[in-house]
Amino acid sequence: MKNKNDSVRDAAETALRLMRDSGFAISGKVEVSVDADLPFMGYSTQRAKGNLVVVAGRAVASGMIEGLLIHELCHVYKTEHNHPSHNKDLLNRVGYHLLHEHELTKDFQVKTIQQAVNHIQDLYADDISFQVFSKSQIFTAEQAHAFFLDWINDTPLKGRDVKTRWLNVGTMLNNCFAFSNLTRHKIKDIDNKVQKAVEKFLSQTDESTKEAYSYFKDFMTNLKENVTEKQFEKDLTEYLNKVVALA
């Protein structure tokens, strides 16, 4: 019987092959490891000699490990091809300026800003992921719908304190991300479940959040693949400033 590391190694080889067969070959070295205690599904990062993809222990048992690895490898691909959304210098510059300009020092504030940036990166990565999924047929439209439906939280936290406000803005961004991803890839919202969950969330928020939701949904849905670094930096700065203004 294969152990967990063997299964992940085999899944990684399959994911790399599917990426290559779909026209998105990874040129650099990729190492994959399992973190049993990772609280989220996985992440990728650059190292001195190649790239590291880390997956959670629960992701290995989920039955979707190949899909997750393809998603993370799409981040690697975007980094290798110098897409502005994966330019660390640009992201650090925008993030540093924003945090200092608005004096954002609380952990929940920093995490919400990081989350907002991660959504943009994930949308760009998924533009490739879904091309690979479609070609390989390892991830159906129904599975994608169920996956993104799980992202939706239809009930905001109660309370008027600053932290609660920031956390609810983060939830709204999660909802925007899920809805926008379905829209970008023309995946049918089965029985309008995603739309209904989003509407339920918004019905329990204030007018400023309802209005902001439309902006963020449209921004995420309409991200352009071919964008210059200058334009992306301008758009990202505007987007993050709107997150701060709402929170």
C-alpha cells in the first residue's frame, strides 16, 4: 500500500504532465511536500533552487489532490512567466505602502489585505487551472460548482466593533471570489445556490457593503490577462484602498 508521500508524489507527476499536455509546462524544479497541520489546503512558494508546493494532510484524503496541485502549479507558471499578479516586488511595494499609509497594524487587518491579494492571484491561476481541468476532465463543472459553493458564507458576524467589520469584509471578498470564478469560467450556478447564498449574506449587511459587493464582483470578474505592470499596480492599489475604505 502506498503511503501519503508516495500518493502525493504520483499526483504531482500527473499534475505536471497534465499541465505540460495542456501547453503550460513548468520549466523549473518543483518539490512537493505534505504539512499535516496546515490549516488551509495548500500553497506554493519560490525557493533558491526551484519551487515548493505544500499541501495539507486533509487535502491528500480529499480525493481532489491532483486538482489542488494543478492550481498551485498554475501559480508557479504565472511566476515563471512574470505575470504582474505574481510579481513579488510589485505586490510588496503596494502592500507596504497601503499598510503604512492607513496605519494597518492589527493582525486581522493585515490578513484581510493578504486575503484580498490572494483572491486576485487565485483568479489568475484558475484561468489556467480550468483550461487544464477541461482538457484532462479531472474536475467537472458540477464539482467546481460544489467547491465554490463551499466558499460562500451566507451569514455575517454580529457586532459593531472594528474587528467584526474587517472580518465581514473578508467574508464578502470570499463570496465575490467564488461567484466571480464561476462567472469567468462559465460554470452554471446550479439551482442558483451561489447567488441565493450571496443574496442572503448581503441582506444582512448595510448599504455600503451591498454597493461595494458589486464593485468587487465586477473587478474580479473582469480581470484582464494581458495587463502591464503599471496598470496592474494602479488597479490593485485602487482595489485594496476600496477594501480599506469599506472596512
